[in-house]
Amino acid sequence: MVNRGNLKVFWVLLGIFLGGVGTGSAATFAWSHNRMVHMMEHGGWLHNDQRMRALQHTLDLSPEQRTKVAAILEQQSPERRRLMGDVMQRCGETLREHKAKTDAAIRAILNPEQQARFDKLAKRQAERLFAVPTTAVP
């Protein structure tokens, strides 16, 4: 038979587990988001440079080929930045939904005072993690 104490422990542990899942997901999103922002802030230069080095290493491009490949990469940079911004929006929506479910589960086990503090914390976290930079979309 399950007593109330065991049930309460179960819900607390479940809340902690869900909080860990949410935190891990948010941290992963934040890391990838910051990496993409860094690449986009440099106008795609970082991505183009890395790709050019990989192509040069793998294909042993001639100077003429290198110049032409660099021009192609530069030409397609605005579209790639736009597409990356779109990806961040779509992925961010899925994570926002997941975070909302996790936050609701955690909030349910808190007292009213804790809920108020948690709501402020969750709002700050959402603003920090899910803000899409204006540089993401040209």
C-alpha cells in the first residue's frame, strides 16, 4: 500500500527529475544558440573560413578553385544566415513548449510564495535563453 509520505517523495523526485531534464535541454539550447549567434554576428565569415579550410584540406584546391569556392560561399552567406534564423525559431518553439510543461510540473509542488519567485526566475530564464538575436535574420 502506498502511503502519503511515499507519494509526496515520489512527486518531489519527479519534479527534480523534470527540472533536470528542463535544465539540460535549456543549457543545450543556450550553448547551440550562442554558437550560432557568434557565427552569424561575423556575417558568416567564421563558417565560410572553416568550410574553406576543410575543402582545401580534403580536395587540395588550386588557387583558382579556391577563389571561386570562396566567392560561392560568400554569395550564399545571406541565405544561410536566414535559414539558420528560421531553424532557431522552430527549434526554440519546441523547447519553449517543453520548458512550459516542465515549469508547470515544478510549479505545482511549490507553495504560493515559492511560485511567485519561480515565476520571476522562469521569466528571466526564458527571456535570456529564447531571445532570437536581430543578427540572425538579415
